[in-house]
Amino acid sequence: MMRACHLNTCPVGVATQNPELRKKFAGKPEHVVNFMRFIAEELREVMARLGFRRLEEMVGRVDRLEVRKAVHHWKAKGLDFSNVLHQPDVGPMSAAIAASRRTMGSRSPSTSASS
């Protein structure tokens, strides 16, 4: 599998603006848009079942994840997710995500973080 879509060299023409490469895409752009809408709809359904309204609410909520103990696949043998799923004890002043927003006048995230 060639992973070069971010370089504007997508071999199947899906993720490129290059007219020559886009000719390789046999589908219609509307099909890709429709697929993304189905993904978004399914995500909203899963989020609703978990009690979330926004993606930001999900960040850092490892308490909502469940590890399947009965995964019997040779690739999964010996995997230990305890460090990934660890919920650290932090104070109420700690944020799980960067809460500051970029200002309209700044050009890069690093300039707004320093002000």
C-alpha cells in the first residue's frame, strides 16, 4: 500500500488536486463526501451511547474504554495497555487538552501559545 496521499501523489487519485492523478479516481467526489457523512453519523451515534455531545468531551476519558480480555489473536498476545489506559491523579486545575484558542491575527499555533 502506498501512503503518499499527503504529498499530493495519491496513486488512486482520491486525495490529490493534481488533475492527472485525479483522472485515476473511478468514483465520484460525491461518493467520498457521502462516505464521510456516514462515518460522522455513526460517530455521533456511538458518542450519544457513551453520553458525549462533543469530541472534546471524550479527550482523556480512559474510564470510558474497555479492554477485551478474551482477544485470542497471535498479534495481540502479550500486549499490555495498562500504561496507555492509566488515569493519572491530577488536580482540578489540570486540563486534558490545550484550552487556549488561536487568535485571528496569529499565523501559527506557536505564536499564540507564547502570548
